[in-house]
Amino acid sequence: MRPAGQQRRGQRAVTFLNPSDTREILRGLFDEEGFRFRDTFPKNVALIFSKLIPVSEEKGNKAKHLGVVQRELEHALRGDILRHLEKKVRTLVGELGEVGYKSCEIPAETVFRLVVGLGGVHPEETSMIFHHVYGIPYIPGSAVKGVTRQWAVRRMGEEVWQKNRDVEWDDILEYLVSSLERGVLEEREGWEIGEETQKEFKKAVAVFGTQEHEGGVIFLDAYPVRNLRCKLDIMNPHYAKYYEDENNPEIPGDWLSPVPIPFLTVDSGTEFLFFLLSRDSELFDAMDLLDTACSWLKEALEKEGLGAKGSLGYGRFRILSSRKP
């Protein structure tokens, strides 16, 4: 009897490295090609992406595996999962509103491809974040908070640089990041820190918190709610051997062949729903914090982008007008 996913004699064998009991189930689900499920019932795409890893000598093995992920995501989305998730998140936000939390809603649509978690640990080198329960791509709240915080630092950095043109940009960013972690904007000899920057810094501390105090704004996970599609993309490093061996690197040159590396992305035109929450404290009004944080997030999504490969235009969003489901 052939291992799960293995092809007939005369064809190149494809084996999925799974436990024996799992392989027994897979024998009845995969066709002889080894890269296509026979049945189209909904499956957890996160498990297919992270656990169902094929091994084969055949070229293009990874791209075929990612094709399985794409097809199974399409099958899963034929149900009502996105509408269900949107309803669930809105219910959560509504219930928190009943106990004093204010909320800010930002619908946004990808204008180019998006990939979050590309550098994560994965057997096939390139990764992407899938929800472990729902099996769909999503954006963790920590990533939403991170890009908002990064944009706030850049905004303050521009203000500091305008008054201190002789200071290196990287030194300004490092100074602001370390100050934000401590919650104190320390004086620097010869540096001029404007009053507006000081006010914005205090607001940033209140929004994001410090190592010792929690922030006043909660950044929820952002889920796709419309037109979710995954698309296969490719990176094409030409000098892989030069970077692989630090002790004896091969000289990079035009005679080296590129090594195509396929990876998954969320396609353009996918709509995500972002929610931020806050409530009044002794120092700040909840709506004041939300207005500030939401403004920063909108600017970050449109101008900076979220996720990997932002310098190439990945992860950019277009802010949509608020709407009800």
C-alpha cells in the first residue's frame, strides 16, 4: 500500500509527512496526483497550510501545495464564514459598549497584495498568518497596534527632524522608540523638542502604554469581511549563495541563476474591518484617545502599509466609509 499522497508507478511520488493515522485518512481524500482533494467539503485551511506539508523531488512542489491552500480556501468561503465573523465581532464590540467602552470602526480595502507573517517559522520558508480556528487569513491586533505605533513614531520623528536637521534620522527614531517604551521624553543636549511633539508624545504614551503600564486603546484582530482571495506571488533572489555562507560567500554576479520562491498573499480588493476600543480614565477622555489612534491607523494603512514588503507597495489600504453589515 502506498503512503498517503504517493502517486502510481511511473509518476513522481509525493508524500505527506503526517502521523500514520492521519495518512490513513488522507489516502481516501487525495487523488492520485497527490495535490488535490477529491471532496470539496470545508476544511481548516490553516492546518492544510501549516501541517499538510508535501515532500517531493519534483520541481514546483511548493507552488502546487500552495495551490491546494488556495482551492480549499475558496471551498471554505462558499459558506457564510465571513458574515458570521463580522457579526461575531460586532456583537463583541456592542457588548463591551454596554460596560463603558467606546469604539472606532475602520473598514479598509487592500489596494495591493498583503502578506502578514511572511518571515514566520514554516517548513517551506515563507509563511502567512491564518486563524487557527477559522482557517482564514487575518491581521492580529498586535500587528495593527504595531503599525499604528510605528506611524506615530514617524510623525513625531518628522517634527523633531524639522527642528534638528543636523541629527541623523535613525538616531531620532531610536530616541523616540526608547522614550516611548519608558514613557518619558528625555531631554537631549543640543536638541530642540517642540511643544507639539511633547503633547503628541504624551498622547502616544496614553494610547500605547509602556513596559510598566497598559495603553488606553485596545486594538482588535482585523478580519476580512468582503471579497477575500488569496493569490500566489513570487520572490526571485539572484544571489542566494552569496547570503547563505557568511564564511565563504560566492561572489554575486550576473552569471548566477535566480531562485524563484513562491509565497501566498491576500489579493487586492479584499475588505478588512478594523476596530479600536477605549474607555474614559482619570487622565484622558476615551473618544479623544480613539480619535487620535484611529487617525494614526488610517494614515498608516494608506501611506505606510501593513505587513511584509511594505517598501514594494504591499499591505497598502484604501479607507472606506463606515457601513453596517
